[in-house]
Amino acid sequence: MDANYGRINGLRRQLLIVDDDPISRAILGNLIGDAYDIAYAENGREALNWLERASRTVSLVLLDLMMPVMDGVETLKRMKESETLRQIPVIVLTSEGDAEAETLRGGATDFITKPYKEEIVRARIARTIELVEDRQIIQTVETDRLTGLYSKDFFFEYASAMVEAHPGIVMDALVLDLDHFHLYNEMRGRAAGDQLLCALGDAIRQELSGTIGIGCRCQADTFFVYIEHTDAHASILERITARVTEAVNGMARVRMGVCTRTDITSDLEGRFDRAKSACNRIRGDYLHALAYYDDSQYEQDIHAQRLINETKEALRSGQFKVYYQPKYDITGSRPTLMSAEALVRWQHPEFGIVSPGLFIPLFEDNGMIRALDSYVWKTAARQVAEWRKRYGRVIPVSVNVSRIDLFDESLLERLNNIREANELPPEALILEITESAYTEDTEQAIAVIASLRAAGYRIEMDDFGSGYSSLNMLLHMPVDALKIDGAFMRAISVREKDKWLIATLVDIARHLNVPTVFEGVEEEQQVSMIREAGGQIVQGYYFSRPLPPEPFEQIIEKDIKEAEQC
Ligand code: C2E
Ligand code: CA
Ligand code: CA
């Protein structure tokens, strides 16, 4: 027998054996008494009393299930409810194999079946103690400093170990996310943001307490939770939200995406990807805070994956086409062609025309957007140059600049190179930057945009009204035009209050000393309302859909003809 068996760092560990049967107690005590200091208790109540005193020195409890006074299940439950006893590992002694799942659920670390086999008993005890002690040592490394939950790497390690050790237990993958966390951070400051994250961490920990579930903070405001399968996800979310709301005084909305174990087609990380994809689906959706990953989403993801795989080839073989949609100045006696917006389409050999609404978000996620944007800018610049040659005038084209481009240090250089290659002045390329890029990374965005403007580019703040710029922020934002989000046009009719809404939007722009561009304008009445309110520029199906270059040329020619007639 190894003299060090049972000792770690030379210390003898102290164990508590809880069993009402004296023979059983003695057998177990004899099996391991050479290696450990052993204390005995006859039932749960006695054990708890002893543990209260020895909680700091005891390394492990060996717990029988069937006992008078207080049985093992109840003892385990009370231990898990106690702040001081919760951490002590418990190995359950059982003669019924099927008590396994129930005791694990109750918080037992492992179990040993009677009659005892010496090798197994020794191995399990040693392993459990080592695991728990190792775990305490690395606890500081493996947990997220802010919330005390696991870090992502350790989370997956433990979750996989759990799956392997207990293949019979059905688990669900949950992803939780805070709506508008960046905004909260920005408005209330980083300390308040941290507090909110801690509140969510605490709420999750409370939910997991006494279960076999584990949780981690995956990144920023995204949390992963792995719990035993349940149908009560809605109530879990309700409880977590209530705790967070109470902790931070009512400003938080938690979303939850769920991938249940019925989905066995992917590995552990894949299942969390799916739960996350369900969670993303309801971002900003105020009617739904809970979403399940389902078949239709599976199809969508497969489709998305195919698009991602084929992107490079599509760029090489020219499958991306740039369409142009005219913008008209409506302040004069007739609408005049001012500029055009370049909008990309994917002419896919199998799927036909794929809308950018589908692939742009994918490319923003995987970084391909940079290459695509460059391609669109190049194509648009070449087009402007060609039209200048043909019609003797520069028709400026606005291009979309994604928020990822704003983090690219070579952005200005990329734009300048493209422009210079086509001998265009900076006014020929207008840059559309979505409002949320301003609000999410205000400082960075303002610095980059200021440098673009200093180089002569004009900036339109795209989708204005969909983000959350406060008036105060707006006053400090470098912009040359506000492009009002198309959602306003979809929402309005010709009622008085809608007129007032348009007038307000125009008024904001007037305060900033910039014109407004209204997009998504489909009806004549909308054009009149915008004109009456003092809006200047209109883009939308009312004038034209986005068109390939050749049909767009008819629009240019019509505008030239009308100008000559005036
Ligand atoms: P966006 O920049 O807000 O573009 C306006 C969208 O509204 C376009 O959708 C346009 O076709 C559509 N639209 C224009 N007039 C009307 C109308 O009267 N009624 C309605 N219902 N819709 C109208 P599209 O082309 O599907 O583009 C969707 C979004 O994809 C764009 O929104 C933009 O954010 C993004 N996008 C398009 N091309 C590019 C690109 O080259 N680069 C980047 N980064 N994003 C792009
Ligand atoms: Ca745009
Ligand atoms: Ca827009």
C-alpha cells in the first residue's frame, strides 16, 4: 500500500461517514481508515450538527440514503441550502442503482454502490477529493472575475465532462443576453454596466443553485447556461428578469434563446450556437423575450452557412451586382436627380437574386463585409467615372460603410485609392453610416468620421431614428445629412400626427444645419407631406426601385432632358 495514499501535500484528509447501520459503517471505515481521519454519524441530523463545526476541515462526506431521523436526500438538500456546507463534496452510498440521477440532481458529486469494492471505493474518494481541491485552486482562474460564473473555456470543459459522465441526463442549452447593453453602459457609465452584468450573473447563479446546471459569461453581455431539461424556460426567464430588474431598479430586459436536447444533431458548442442564433432572432423584438431554436431556423442556418462558404468564389466570379437607386431633390419646381445610392445584390447561380438584408448581417459577423464593401465602392466609383465621361456631369453615388469598416485603420486610404484610381473628387462618393454605428462606439466613430470629413467626404447618417442618439449626442456628431429610417415611411399615413412627426424630424436636421433624406418613400402623398414639412431629398419606389446601371441611365437621360426643357 502506498504510504501517501489519501494524503495530498502530506496532509491526512478528514472524512465523515454517515450511515445508520453500524456494520456498514465499520466496513467502510476499515477500508479507508489507514488513509484518512474518519468521523462517523448515525443519521442526517447528527451529520449536520457535526459538519457545522467541522465545515472548514472536512474534505468529503460519504452519505447513506436510507436512514432514520433524517435520510440522505434531505441531508443533501440541507447541505446545498447552506452557505457554509454547500462546497463540501458528497459521495452517496447506495444499493439501488436508479437513485443515481436523483442524488446527482440533488447535488451529490458521485456515488458508490453497496456492497463495497475496495478498489472502487478508494479510487472514487481520492478522485473526488482531488477534483474538488484542484477546483478550488483553479477557481480563481476559471471564473469570470466580474460575475463569478465560469469563464467560457472552463464552462465547455465541465459541460462536456458532465455529458460524458452522465449520458442519461437530458440537458438544455440556454443563451441569455441583455437588450441594449451598450446603450446602458454608455448612458449610465461603466460601473453601472458592470453592476447590471453582476446582477444577471447573480440571478443565474441563484437559478442554478441546488441543480446540476452550470453557467458562464461568454462575452460582454452574453451568458451561457447548461441545465437539466425542463419545459419551464419561460418561468426561468421570468425569475431571472425579475431578480435583475429588482437589483438594478428596473431598466433591464433579458432575452433567452433555447436549444433543447431533442436537437442531437450537433455537438455541445454547436448547440450553444443554435441557442444563440435563437436569442439573436428576437433582438429588439419587444413582444418576445424567449425563443427556441427550431426546424425553420435550422434550414435558415444551413442556407446561411452555404452563402458564407460560397462568398469568396462569388466575389471572384462577379456574382455581386451593384444596383443604383436615385435620390431626388424635391425643393424646386420639379424633382431633380441629386445622387444615387449603391445597393448590392447577389446574383446567385442557384438561388437567383439574394437580398442584402440576408447576407450583409452574415458578412458583418464573419468580417467578409470589408471585402464586399471595397468591391461595391470600386464598382460604384468606376460607374460614376463612366457616367461623367458619357454625360459630362458627376452624379454622386452614396455607398454604405459598415460599422466594421469604421474600425479599419486603412479606411481613408482604401477610399482615397479607389477615388484616385478613377480621378474623382471626394464629393463623388457620399458615405452612408448607420446611426447605430455612431451610438455603439461613439468616440471611435466620431474620430474616424471626422477624419473622413476632413478629407472631403460627405457623410449621411443612415437609418436615423432607428438608433438611440440622444439630442445631446446628435449635436456633437459629424454629419452632412440625416437619412431618415424607412420605417417612418412605412408607419405613417396622412394623419395630422404623422405630419407632425415628419416636421419634427426635419426640425432636428435644421438644428444641426443639415438636410434630410427620406428613404422608402412610395406614395405621392408622402412626397407632398415631406415637401410641406421642409424636407429636401427623397429616395424610394415612388421615383424608382434600385436598378442595374443600364436602366438607371434612362433616369439620367430623362433628368437631362427635363433640365433642358426648363
Ligand atoms: P439601407 O441602406 O437602409 O437601404 C435602403 C433599403 O430600402 C434598400 O434595401 C432599398 O432597396 C430599400 N428601399 C428603397 N426604396 C424603398 C421603398 O420605397 N420601399 C421599400 N419597402 N423599400 C425601399 P436593400 O437593397 O434590400 O438593402 C438592405 C440593406 O442592406 C441596406 O439598407 C443596407 O443597410 C444594406 N446594404 C445594401 N448594400 C450594401 C453594401 O454595399 N454594403 C453594406 N455594408 N450594406 C449594404
Ligand atoms: Ca443606406
Ligand atoms: Ca437606411
